[in-house]
Amino acid sequence: MKVKITGWVHAIPPQSWEDKDAPVKWCFFSMKVSADGAYIPVSEAAFEVDVPDSWNVVAAQVEALEKQKRDALDAYHNKVSEINDRLAKLQAICNEVTP
């Protein structure tokens, strides 16, 4: 299936910390971003993309949500591990035996 994409091409000028001869980078947004120095609108553009007929938006959304869930569980487990470590250290201080 052919999908027409329309939007704006933007230039990303070299940053102050980059080599002065660094090339301009290019990006595409679906909207015109105001020129703030980071992104400079250059021109409107449109192009067509071939999307496979088998592509399924629901499957893509489910995959993204599953990743969010895994990331949230990882963050939760890391935080619980940090808390348990702090608890263990505090409990060890309280249970020190004096000679």
C-alpha cells in the first residue's frame, strides 16, 4: 500500500562544540518547526512510502505497550533492589556488635 507523507525538511546546523566544518544534518517533521537555531525550516516536502499490506497497526501498538510494560517492570525491580540494599545497610548498622 502506498502512503503519502507530507511535512517539512529542516536543517540542523553544526553545534558550537562540533568541528566548524561539520556538515549540516537534515531531518523531516510532519509540521514546520519555528526556527530556534536548533532546527531551521527549509521547505515543504512530500513523498510516498510503500507500507507492506501485512503491516498491522494494532500489532504495532501491542508491541509498543509490551515494551513499555517491560521497561516499567525493569525500573520497578531496580528501585526495589536499591531500597532493599539501603534497608540491609541500615539494619546492619543497627545490629553491629560492640566488643
